[in-house]
Amino acid sequence: MEHKREDLIRKIRKAARKAGKDFDLIGSTGPHDKFRLGNTTFPIPRHRVIGPKVSFEIFAALEGELGKRWWR
């Protein structure tokens, strides 16, 4: 499923708050912003809409911090 970038970030921020984890923008490189959630650092493209494959990769990268299939 496609996600609007702002909705994807909002979803991650809400889950981080619920889990008691810090979620911060730590920098920008090229067409991506780099974020940190707990001890996990990951990029999010600056595209307005983020495709399903990239969204899933971001969600899966955060399973260690937020739990298995946290996005459902």
C-alpha cells in the first residue's frame, strides 16, 4: 500500500510514542532524510508518496524497536 510521506512519519511517531521510544530527524542526505528511532537509524525518501515496497522495508526495519508487524 502506498503511503503519503507525512502519514508514514505520523504512523511511526505515534508507534514510537506508544512504545516509549525517541523518534528524531538526525540529518539529510541527497533525496532522503535520516531518522533515528531508539537505536535504529533509517532513511525516508523525500517523495510526497512512498511506494509499497519502500514502506514495507521501512516498517520491517523498525520491527526490532516496535515489535513484529507493529504497523498492522
